[in-house]
Amino acid sequence: MHDIAEFLATVTPFGTLGADDLEAVAAQAQIEFFAAGAIIVAQGAAPLDAVRVVRRGGVEVVVDDAPIDLLGEGDVLGYASMLAGLPAAVGFRAAEDTMRARRPSDVHFYLQGLGVDPPRQGEGLGSAVMQPVLGRCDAERMPAYLETTKERNVGFYEQHGFVVVGQTRLPLEGPPMWFMAREPR
């Protein structure tokens, strides 16, 4: 098996692909290297055309040049901009020397950053925002994937056809995280 395919097989949701599909994805992937401090994607950059996976090293998620999160091996970046076709809402900067596998955009849909203002929750806004993407997933026969750190959201996503495919606890006494996938209907 190709070394990129072996790596992607450990990354959700790529681990669910068959060996042939995984090899096809790996064959399209590009390896990129960024020295510590290098800007990988600038906040406000044009919509991204592919998603990226951290292969080695660390990547800071930055807003107004301030780090708000740290991504590590196997973490994915760029989904929201690519799927929405909008400029990058956050930036990404190498926290240390970093190697990334740039994954092609036609593998699956990743739902990232869905949220509703608490006073407006329960009004169907989250479903309304998510429905066009799920409709596209179904029309294109494409699986979808998301992660949530809120246990109360698991049931909401299950109502939309997602199933829990894994769970972990984030480092440094962080919250639990559920990994959820949805096959096209």
C-alpha cells in the first residue's frame, strides 16, 4: 500500500474507504512542507480548492493573527471554505515544521462549524443551514462527516442520518469529541 494511503487509512473518514478507493485518493494527494511560522492559509484567503491533513507537526488555527486552536497529526483543515465557496474565515499557520497531505476535494463532504445562537436554538435554523449540503451529498452520492464536542448535538445529527463512528477526549482535559458519518440517501 502507498505510504500516503497507509497514513490516510488512520484518518477519519478515510479509514472507511476500501483499499482501491484509498489508493486512488492517495494518488491524487500532494505533500507540502511548511517551516515553523509559515502561513499555510491566510485568514480571508480565496475559497480553498482542496482539504488538507496534517501529516507531521502542528498547525495553529489563527484569527486576527492570534492562535485559537492547535491541530496535530491527522487533523484536517480547509473544509468550510472549500464546501461553502467562501473566503477562509480563519487562517492556518505552521506551529512547528509541518508536513501535510493535501487531500482532493471530491472524497466526502465535511460539515464544520455549524452553530446557532442559543436563544434561536430549536427553531430549525441548524437543519435549514445543513439541508442544502446534505441534499448535495445525496444528489452526488457522497458521504458526509462531522465532529462535535457537544453531547446534546449527537441526537440532532442522528436525526439527519449521521451515526457515531468514533469518540475521543481532546488533550489537556478537553471535552469529549464524537466523530459522525452519514452515507448518502
